[in-house]
Amino acid sequence: MKRGVLLLSTVLALTSCKSEPVVTLDDLVVEEIVKEDNFIDEDSPAVKQAKHWQALTKYEPLTPENKFNPDGTEKAPFNLLEGDLEEHINRIYLITREDFYHDKNWTIAHAHSELGIICLPLNYEKSTVFHEAAHVRHAYLDETTNFSMEWREVARIRYGSLADITDYSVLWHDGTNVPKFGCLDAYNSTSIYEDVANFVGVLGYQETPEQIKGFLDYNANIKDFFIMYPFYFCDKNDRRYQEKIDLLYEYHFLNFDQYSTLTRNLGCLRELWVEDK
């Protein structure tokens, strides 16, 4: 095994092993990993991940220690998070698109969950911040609780079995992408981690149901909002949606005000969508 590949294997082992202490970027020998002569395939996922780690070294991350402005307020995006949802976030990187390096599934944003690291594009959306923060908390809970087991019991689906995945889309087997099976969309059904994170991402929705109703009064297309805000169009008669919100509150992804808002807004615009069909 070439030295670069060996070093990368060591890095990946350290980041995934639950018994090891958290490894910081300063500990990663990324320069050695990405030397061109260490690899046959420069486009391999291993090389791309190594290049991503190296790219992060040129950024100054936001951390719990430097997240405050001189007036005591929190810098964005830390200012969106609070309590247990941000407790295990060690670093947030705001980086350019080219420094993600990974395949298309990583280019919007991602979390190195067990390291407590979040990588966001410069033009991130609020929902993305909540989504990635949820990945970090989920990783922590997997080490300390039965959260994932309880979520699976509530979800009552076999993740990865309900959707057709192509290079261009993730759709239900019937070709639609509407909220169903207790999921917000077909992509949610591919992984328990995405299911949890997308529910928490609802906290970052840009428009409220009341604002959307106002837009519809001016002849806006309801289908546009349906795609952007599926939570508002869920079938709340499917108990799984509320049960998932309850579980998120129990495990402190949500504070009480957030829990109350999500419970109130769940499926609140569904009748408008049904009438429009």
C-alpha cells in the first residue's frame, strides 16, 4: 500500500472509530495524502476527500471560541443554532464550491459528523445549516443513546427500498416526489440520517404558511411552494410525521417553541394542494 493511501486510511479510521478521541484538522497529514505520485486515479473518492481536507486548511473556521461578535452576538451561521443542536459542533467552514471536491451528493453542504465539523457554501440557506447541525447531533446520539433505533420504530419503513435513484433525481417508485410514508420526499427515504436531518431542516424554512397563502392570493403557483416546503403539505393523518417531531423534541433537536411551531404547521397547507390537483 502506498504511503499516501496508508495515511488516508489512518485518517478515515480515526474519524470513524468511536473509541478514539476527536481528531482535529491540525492532526491530519493531508499534504502527504494528496501528493500526486501516491495515487493512480486522481478522480477517486479517496483522493477527492483528501483534497477537500487539504483545502480546509486555508480557511479560518468558526468555532465555539470565536463565534461571538464584539457586541456579544453570535456570528452567522452559529446565530441560527442554540442549545443541544449546536453543542457538539466544533467547527463550521464557509468554503467555495470548488473546495468541496466530492461527488454531487456533497456539493451543497456536508458534515464530518463524528468530528463535529460542518462545511457550508458561501451562499448557504438557513435550512442547510439546521440540516447539517442535525447530522452532527445524530452522530453524537448514536454513540450515547438509542435514538436511531427509536426513530426506525417510528418510521416503519426499510430505508433505501422505496425510491428510484438516478444521476438526476430521487423519486418514489410511482415517479412522484410528494410527501408520503412519513417522509418529506423520496430522498428522505434513502437514509435514516437524511430523514432526520431534513425534518430538522424545516426550522430553516424561509417562508411561513401565512406568507405562502399571501403569495397564492396573487396567483403564485402552489406547485413551486410544494417543492420548496413539503412539510406544509404532509398528510398529518399519517401519525409518523408527528411522532418524528415528538422524537426530535425528546432528543433535544428542537426547543419547545420550535416543537410547537412545527406541530402547528405540519400539513397546514395540504388542503390547498389537494384542491389544486
